[in-house]
Amino acid sequence: MSSGPTIAHGPTRPPGYDMSVEKTVGVFANFEDADEADRRSDAAMSSEDRLNIVIELRDRRHPDAAEQRLARVSRVVELERS
């Protein structure tokens, strides 16, 4: 048995991360046309697609976020009477 350090090769991914990414390329005459194409693409996206993007970005930043729960926080504040 080796007592040396363990070296991981290749990209690491969160468990269950096996999505493929659709790669597309567009050529535009200027930045304004490219921005307009991005806006149209974003507007055509379904709410489910948008939510999936948010979940994917969250999972990339915080791989264990789905298992964690939000802390329940409450406080009582007295209202000022005028």
C-alpha cells in the first residue's frame, strides 16, 4: 500500500452530473446583432429550461446544496405607533 498523496486525474463532477451540453455557434455582423439574438433566445426559453439552468449553476457552485435545508428564521418586531 502506498502512503503517497492521491492524485485525481480529469475533471471532477458532482454525483449524478451526466448532462450533455448542446454547442451552437453564430456569426454576427456586430455586437448589437449578437445581443439581439441572445435576447430572442432567452425569450424563447421555457420557464422549465430557465429553472434547470439555475439549478445547474447552483449545483456547480454548491454541489451539496440540494441535500442542505434552508434555516428557518423568524423574529418578532414591535411596530411603532404614531
